[in-house]
Amino acid sequence: MPVAENAPCGPDLDATMDAGYEDYYFGALGRLPAYYYRPGVERPDGTTSQDMIFDTGDVDITAERREINGLLARSRDIRLLVLLAQWEALAGRLEPVADAIDTIAALLETHGDDLHPGFADGISARRDALGDLNSQITLIQPLQFLGLTGTDEVSLRKIRVAAGALTPLQNEQDLTPGMMTDALGDPGNKKRLSVNHAALLRLSEALARITRTCQAHETTPFTPAFDLLTTTVQEMLSAISAARPELRAAETPISATPEPAQTDDTPAVNTAVQETPPANAITSHTHARLTLEACEHYYRRHEPSSAALLLVTQARLLIGRPLIEALETLLPEKASQAIVDFGPQTGFSLNIDRLRQLTDSAPQSPTPENETQEPEGPAPRVLSGDQAAGAMRAVETYFLTAERSSPVPLLLQRARSYLARDFQSLVDELVPVVETNP
């Protein structure tokens, strides 16, 4: 419903420096959390502080909605709806998040240039407003922590932790993929999963509509930066539909239309990583090694700062190597404690020194012919990030069948989890903060 016949979206309260708008909007921005979670850090005395995770109960969502809805009654503004989506995500309310983003899509389709912020000063104001939907702290991480079954027993983050793709927090120890699968498959969770799947589907479709509308603008087309959000939503949908296959038919790609040519004032943005599998399945350790080398060549040429490159290289170096070498490489401070314990009733054990001797005493067996043969056809080539992601997945799949004890799948899972990450999120994970005061 238009605000007024001659001004369907009302005045731009930001441009007119409306006092009510400025008091609430900028005050609300200041109240958004500086971080969603922060792992515990090691103190000088050797103890570790508690993990800090945002409490959804800290959001007075009723008060936030009342203030935002009052302003929206006067002005149709993307900034207010994005802020509403952020508060709803921080409050752990998935359906209202989808409602807010769906409303943005509908207003863009209906009102176009009249919607605030407009294009008076170019595309930057609207592009930046929509880009706030891609915020790690206020949307991505809240969705990743959101309980998919109505409780916190299973979330996208916990699924990633159980798969070895993320470092567990203190309350995420001992998670297994089986625990996640059992919770998602519990008949008692069926209704909530269906509701959340429907909300995620609406959210996915709304993002696609927003993208299409922005790309189709006659004079100032641009592509909103939704890469982190679209990836998160698609992973949540996939987690649910894996347990509820009957829901998969409703899922569609997040964007089915090609992007227009970029204009001079429209910088290219990264989209969500879509895995492109290699032409041929991995058939041997040699084939796997060559495929990872192709990934390395791609990253060194085109994405030299990629954290995935480091793990792909490490995975390649551990192909064909013994367990002891993998332990000493991946657990440098704990490998010396490795022991095969036969139980207290026998008292038998093999410590790390003996395990190393046994490794060195292994007979020099000839390598099977199929392991030394080069793969048929041309050597593996990786020409894009999508192909690199697909190649890593293919190597993972091969080792999960051919050599289940190999650390290669674990390394490549973590590598793929880094593909859509920005520098700051990598710093937060890779560089632990150490408290200077006990």
C-alpha cells in the first residue's frame, strides 16, 4: 500500500535528516553486536576463558519491530527492512527474517526507483543497503547457529563442526555426523523442519528476485553482494532436504538468470561457490594427486591469498603417506602421546616410538599398476573457482571409499569451507586472541 498517492514510498527520512528516524536508526546500529561469537582464549596462567556466544534473548524484538514498523509507515526504506531482518536473525526467528527480505523484493518489484535509498547519488547507497544482508555478524552467523529442529541440538554450524569443517567451541565437543542425522531424521522434528525449509525457500527466492530486479535496471544495473547469505541459505536447505528428501523437489537455484555486463561504476562481486565436478571421476591416488596439483596451479595464479590453497597443498603432500606422518603433521604437539591401548585387562600398548618403528619396518611393496598409471585423457585442468571446489569434492569422495583412514577428506572439507570467506572472518578463525589480563 503506497504511503501517499503522489509519493508512494513517502519521503527519504535519511536524506531529510528526520529526527525520529535518526534517533532510532543510528541508535539501533550502535546497539548491534560487535561480534556474534568469540572463542575462549588462553590466559597467561594456562587456563582458557569461556566462549562468548550472542544470547538471542538479549534482543527486545517487540520493541525493535514497533519502532521500525512506525518508521516504515512513513517511508518505504530498504535500510529499515534490512535492519529488521538483522534483529530478527539475532533473535533467532527465521520466518520473520524471510518476511523482511521478501518485503524488500516485493517493494523493489513494485516501486523500483521510488524505494529508498534511490539513485540520486548513484548506485552506492542502494547497493550498500542491500549489501548489509551479507553481514557475517548480524545475519550469516545467527543463521548458522539457528536450531533447525526448534532446539539447538542441530544447526548448520554443528553440522559443519561434526564434519570436521570447523573448529568446535567448548559446547560443541564430541559432535558426530550420526548425531546430526539422527536429530534431523527424528519424526518428532518433522513439522519444524518443514516450517524452516519453507522459510528458507522463501528467503532464497526473495534473494533471487532482488538480484534479478537490480540486474534488470534500465540505467544503473548492478548485482547485490549476497554470496555469503546465499551460500548459508543453500547449505541449510540442503541439510534439511537430506533428511527430508520429499522437500527437495521444491528447491530451485537461487538465481537462474545470467548477470548483465558490468558497467564502469558496477564492480564485480563474488557469487556463492557452485561446485563444478571434473569430467572424469577420480580413479587412483595418482589421479587424485594430479587433480589437487591442478587446483594448486589455479589458486596460485588467480587466488594466491586463498586459505584453501594451503590445505589443498597439505592434502596432496599426505597422499600415500603413513598414519604416523599424518599424526605428526596435523597434531605436532600431541602426536608424541599417540598410543594403541589394548585395554586395562591386558596392559598391552604400542607407544609412538614403536608405531614409528613399525612404520619404518613396513615391507617395500610394489605399487599397484592402477596407482601408477596416468588417468586416461588429458591431464586434469582447473580453470575456475567452481571447478576447484568440484575437484576437491571429487578427491574427497574417492578417498572416503578407497582409503577411509586418510586425512585428505578432512583437509579438503576444511579447504572448501574457506572458499567463500572474507579476510576478516579468516583472521578471526586462524589467529586466536590471547588475553593479556588473567
